[in-house]
Amino acid sequence: QKEVEQNSGPLSVPEGAIASLNCTYSDRGSQSFFWYRQYSGKSPELIMSIYSNGDKEDGRFTAQLNKASQYVSLLIRDSQPSDSATYLCAVNNQAGTALIFGKGTTLSVSS
Amino acid sequence: DTGVSQDPRHKITKRGQNVTFRCDPISEHNRLYWYRQTLGQGPEFLTYFQNEAQLEKSRLLSDRFSAERPKGSFSTLEIQRTEQGDSAMYLCASSLLASFNEQFFGPGTRLTVL
């Protein structure tokens, strides 16, 4: 059973702080890794994708990948109340087709 | 708007009825996926099409579920003899074959089975 694990939270941070979200996965054959943001009652929105070890930055978001440790993380700098949402980690299956999702981490940013 | 669209957005039905959902992917995307999401869980993969061919189905997709993608454009997901356990958000996503499988989701269809 291929799994993606995330802490469910809630993770609470003050406005302007750095939020750190973590994810581990079980399938060593996975090659593509994604972070989605999901507001309550809405569908998932792709915010970051990462394919090789190291860091990838996009605006206030940084994704980090360590394939040896089977670990993916998302850092959100200068957190805003509008960042309050559930963040879903997703990993491609070995065939590169289906995404396997974690249950998500709920982030709450207080002003 | 060139994103993924789904119809209807909400569906309330009685147990035992059949329902059909439609998904229109981003126009140049040749891959289309169906997922199901229940409260507190991440989306779970149901099935996947590349163009008009259905190439993968999850064991979650029981015999009561059928999906089609005629002509490789829009897709439909039909649930026959609905059960209360089918209540969920049904999500459609699409991707380009050569895009490392970045999947973009539609707004979803929320199904409530009474």
C-alpha cells in the first residue's frame, strides 16, 4: 500500500512568520511531487511541483525534496491570513499517472 | 476561462438512483483523471484516460461506476444504484502528457445521497 503521510495539524502561525509543512512517502519509485492548497469547500489548487532533490522557490513558497529520506516539505514565508487553508502533499505513482495524496495539513495564520 | 469545468456542481439524489457527472478538461490536455474526496481525506484516484482510452482504474471503482471519454474530449462518470457511501466530492483533473503529470483540478461535483 503506497502511502503519503502528513501531520493533520492544525498548524497555527502568526502573520509574517514562516510556516513549515512536511510530508513523507513510502514509494521509492515516485518521481514527481506536488503541493496543493485547498480552501474549505473548494477543489485543490496546484501551488508547487518538484522533481529533483533540493529546493525550488516560487515567490513566498519553497518546496524541498530529499528522495533518500523520502521527504518533501513546503515553506511559506511571510505567512498571510489568506494562506489559511489545507495543504495537500501529492506524489506520483511509479507509472507517472495517478497522484497519491496525503490527508492534508490545516494551516491557520492569525493576524 | 480555460480551466477544467465540471457539471453539475451539486447533486442531491435518493439511494438507488443513477447519476452522471460531466468533466471538460483544459483544451490541450490529453490526460484526464477522476478522483473522489470525502471530508478530512485527500483525494483518492478512481480512473484515468489518455485521449479516449481508459488506461487505469482503481479498485475503488466498483461495478456500479463507469467512466467514458468519447473522442478524447469531455468525460462522464456514471454511478448506478447510488448508495449513501457514495456521498463525496467527485473531482476531475487534467494534465499534459509531457508535463511531469502536473494535474489541474476542476471545481468538483458534490454528491449527496439521501
